[in-house]
Amino acid sequence: RAARPPKMMENKVFLSFTFYSTILILKMYVVAIITGQVRLRKKAFANPEDALRNGGLQFCRQDPDVERCRRAHRNDMENIFPFLFLGAIYSLLDPSPSVARIHFLIFCLARILHTIAYLLQLRAPTRSVAYGVAQLPCFSMALQILLATSPYW
């Protein structure tokens, strides 16, 4: 007899959230790997021991391309981490699975476009529009969470 999955894994909204969240976390790992590769290619290391291992202390320096990658990664942390909280709580509110999926999909696609625009230096306002579009589902989820929890404050 097979074990029953945990109750949370029967929640279609939570499963959808889990899917899109995992894609976003994997995207963040890819940006971190790209940053490391750019560091190696440009010989621009943040730590003296890394510079010494790769040619000398003169390579303990900043590089504009490495800094661009780092800013893209930092922007992900500033936006994806709040999404993870909001999406998890929102999933507990029993929203419509199709509406919730649209929230998660819009955020995910906009964040992927934001990263592509950042790393490839696409023409403005591509990155800004992607950022703004990704904020819409977050504000929607936050508002719904506040409305659902306001009787308990």
C-alpha cells in the first residue's frame, strides 16, 4: 500500500507555486554560475586567495561585467525571496488554481526576461518593464493576503 502524499502536496495552487519557485531558484543558480565564469574569463576576483590561485594579486579587482552579473543576482534576491514568502502564504488562501497559476507564471517569465535584459544589456526600457510586470502579481498576492488576514490584526 502506497503512502499518501502530504496534504500540502494535494494543493494544486501550492504545487504550481512550487514548480515556478523551483524554476526561479534554478535561474538564480545559473546567474551565480555565469558570474563565476565571467570572473574567471575576465580574471577579476573578489578575494586575494582566488587571485593568487589564478595569476596573482593584480587580479584581485573589480570588473564592470562581473559587477553587472552581481547586480542581476542581487536584484533576483531582492525580488524572488519576497515572492517565495508571498506565494507560499497566498497558496494557503485557497485561491483559484488558474488565477494563482497566472500570478506565478507572470512573475516567473518577467523575472527571466529581467535577467536576460540585464545580462545581455538589452535596450531600455526592457529591464524596467520586466521588473514592473513582475511586481504586479506580487502586489496582488500581498493585497489578497492582507485582506484575508486583516480581521486578525
